[in-house]
Amino acid sequence: MAQTFKILVLPGDGIGPEVMAEAVKVLKAFETSGRKFELRQELIGGCSIDATGKTVTDEVKQAALDSDAVLFAAVGGPKWDNQRRGLDGPEGGLLQLRKAMDIYANLRPCSSTSPSVSIAKEFSPFRQDVIEGVDFVVVRENCGGAYFGRKVEEETYAMDEWGYSEAEIQRVTRLSAEVALRHDPPWPVISLDKANVLASSRLWRRVVDKTMATEYPQVKLVHQLADSASLILATNPRSLNGVILADNTFGDMISDQAGSICGTLGVLPSASLNGLPEDKTLKTRPYGLYEPTHGSAPTIAGQNIANPVAMILCVALMFRYSLNMEAEAQRVEDAVRKVLDSGSRTPDLGGKAGTIEVGDAIISAL
Ligand code: NAI
Ligand code: MG
């Protein structure tokens, strides 16, 4: 019997449906007699508000929990900007889904050999000799810390509680170490904090130390102050090669900064996970949501000019982190690299090709 993967497909708004169509084409190209993808497409964001009154329904959240992985494109647009805000707005749908899936780790790869950076020659603000050989992945804690703590918001005073529990730090540390162990020899884990000034960072450092020493002694651990990590990323990014582990706030910053290495939005994928399949401590099935780092780009929607590369690279990440298909993940990345190098590119990358043509070229390259 064929192995069947259940994939929830959430195109969302703006350019979402256009880039998703290309990603689904690429996904389908990997169906064989022994492997099938069962796709279920649902609404999220503005289109869901229009159709159901809710930015995401309970049914869609349940569908996410019942699937092997979720592909998400982008949500939002001016149509809904003044209508709804916060958790009820289009982007609130994504937040609600993240919470339902408890996907506490956000991964963003950054590599000079990945398709995202092969175009760095033209788009990176960095010198080539600085970024050559860069190969790391940022693992950002995504469910805790300052973004989810208690808040005080008064006229002349405001406060965000930046707190972490031992358990929250432990699980994201484990996930980082599991990512490190996927490499041979294992990559180092470089943990960012501000243990010199923040109490939450001191706990962070203690828990990371203990978890790594007791559970992953074979993985090298380095502590790096978050501010100096930012400087190093700009001056000698190769020295951060490995798994960069960071809390929600520092991770947000360092992952956006890492994006500057390739210098353009339309080619950067991300993964949000609640664990890797090989993690023995997981109590549920591993959930994974894969999304490009760009938004819904409403001004270019419907014109067949959106760059589908980031969304297509999400398929590669899904193969890698959720479906145990590393060889296929690399085939997608190789095909994307070939197509970008050949000059078949959308206008954001200086090319003349349309969304569909780039998708077709990637299929041919496969
Ligand atoms: P954006 O990422 O949508 O666009 C920023 C710039 O990059 C624009 O010039 C856009 O045309 C261009 N761009 C983005 N993706 C592209 C692609 N695949 N191909 C070619 N060009 C691309 O961010 P912006 O403009 O801040 O937000 C637009 C809407 O998207 C807003 O409603 C915002 O709330 C929403 N948004 C949604 C996100 C999500 O779904 N996770 C994330 C960020 C923004
Ligand atoms: Mg950010």
C-alpha cells in the first residue's frame, strides 16, 4: 500500500493562492506509486473572514492537528485592515493556528549554498567573501517570552513581562540539538541570551547548559551574548555556522537580520515545529507548519508576477522536517538553484518570468 501523507493547504490572501499553486505543483511531482499526498485546502485570514466571519474556524484548526504537515502562504490586506485587529484579524488566524498546534520553534535556514543565497551575488548587501560558506539555521522560541507575557499599557507607563519557564526552554533546546544531530559531524548549538543583564536569560543559560550536558553531550554548545551575535552576523557570519538558538525576541531580530544576507524576501522559507519526529520526549505527533517569510503582497496580487520560490522552498523544508524525505528536499533545492541561476526569475529578482513560468521551470529542472 502506498504511504499517504495528509497535507493541509492554506493559500490565504493576496499572492498566497498564486504562490501556493506552484508549491502544490512541485509537491505533486514527488508522488510515486509508493507515496501519495492527500491534500485538503481550507480558508484562513481575510478570505475566511469573508466566508465564515472568522479568521480561522475550529474545523480548520482541527484539520491542522489531523495532518502530517501544513503549508501556509500568507494572509491580510488593506480590505481587512480597519475591520478587524489582533487575534480576530487576518494575521490573528495564523497566531491562533500556531497556538492550537503549539509550534514553539521557528526555523529559518540561511546558507550560501542554498537557493536563497545563490542569488546573493546580486542582491546581498554583503561582500561575497564575507558570506561565502555561511551555513546556519536559526531556531527561535516562538510561544513564550516577551511577546506572550503579561502587559501593562497606561498613558505614561508600559510593561511587557519577559518570562520563561524551565520546560519552555528545555523543549526548544532539545529541538535545536536534534537539528544539530542531523548533521555529520553534529553542528554546534550557539545559544543567544543577555545573561549579563536579564534574569530570564540567566535561567535560559542554566537550562540550556543542563539540557545539553545531560541529554546531548556529543553536541558542542556555545553561549553568545545576543547583541554581539548581531555584530558577528554582520562582520563574520561564518563563525555562527551551526544551530543558532534564541528566545522569541532575540530570535525575531537575528532571523530577520539573517535574511539580509540574501537580501530579498521572495526566496526565504521558514518552518514552525513542535518537535522533530526523532525526539523521544514528544507526547503528541510532531506538528509542522511551513510558510514563506514574506506577506500577502496585495499590490502585486493577481498579476502572475509574485515570486513562488519561498513557498516552493517551504515544500523542501516540509520534506526535511516533517516527512523524513531529506533526499527529496535536496532535489527541490537543487532545482530551484538551477532555475534561479539560469535567469528564469520573477520581476522582484530582476527577471521577466511569471509566477507560473518559474513554477514550470522548477518542475522541468526536477
Ligand atoms: P509583504 O511581504 O507582503 O511585502 C513587502 C514587499 O515585498 C512588497 O513590495 C511586496 O510586493 C514584496 N513581496 C513580498 N513577497 C513577494 C513575492 N513572493 N514576490 C515578489 N514580491 C514580493 O509585506 P507588507 O507589504 O508589509 O504586508 C502586506 C500584507 O501582508 C499586510 O496585510 C500584512 O499584514 C500581511 N503580512 C502577512 C504575513 C503573513 O501572512 N505571515 C507576514 C507579513 C505581512
Ligand atoms: Mg520579524
